[in-house]
Amino acid sequence: MTELGEISLTVNGVPRTASAEPRRLLSDFLRHDLGLTGTHVGCEHGVCGCCTVLFDGEPVRSCLMFAVTAAGHEITTVEGLAAGGGMSPVQRAFAECHGLQCGFCTPGFLCTVTALLRDNPRPSEEEVLEGISGNLCRCTGYQNIVKAVHRAADLIAEEGTSR
């Protein structure tokens, strides 16, 4: 039997501690141990991007990372993107532009796009396509996702916000 260890980290701005086995994946830790089910698990091989979260602000595949490696770090999940009880500009843009259909891939896209627009507030079409290339969607055909990224950039510029 593997011994449980305490993992302390900050999730969505809140210090959290929970016990987990050393081999527990961050995606499973977030979903099952912390109850943050917005992080979706798709392929479990790091290919689809559904499990993308922000690790110290950078997008990572939580299905490829052990929870213990996140100890002492800041994790932002899709639940943490909303500001002040309302949707973030990226979330609003995805809704406005119909950048989702079934919604399974959406949390990963939202985290990826949040980081993309933080680093590049006005990406070109090619930069958007490159920026989202690690996230797969089986429903939309990507046109409305790309529109949503550009709309989010506009909203962020209008509001002077970073998310």
C-alpha cells in the first residue's frame, strides 16, 4: 500500500491542502480530491488538451503531471478564470461567438487562450492557430473558437483587464 502525503498548493487563489498518493495525477487530484470538476480528462495522454490548467500562469496538461509536483505552486482551473463573480472576457467571448458546442474541450481552451492573450494581447490569425494547436475539438471546426480568441482580445483591450 502506498502512503498518502499532504499536498499544499494554491488553487484559484485559495490555499488548499489534501492527501494523495505520490502517483496521483494533478487532473485526478483537482477533480476527485478538491472537487473541481471543470478540469476535464479526455485522452489521458496529453494530446487533446482538455485537462489544461494554468501552473504558475503557464498552460500545462494536468493529466501528465503528478499532483505532488504542484505542491507550493499556483494552479488556476477553469473555475478560477471568472473575475468578481462574472465571466472573464475569454469566457464571455466564447459564449458570444459560439466557440463551443458540446463543451468538453472548452475548459482547456479557456485556460490556453487566457495565457495566450496575456502573453500576446493582439495575436494574428496564424498566432491564434498556433496558440490553440495543442487543444483538440471534435465538434466546432475551430472557426468560432478563432473568432472567440479575437473577440476576447477586443474585450480585454476595452476593459483593460488581463483575464
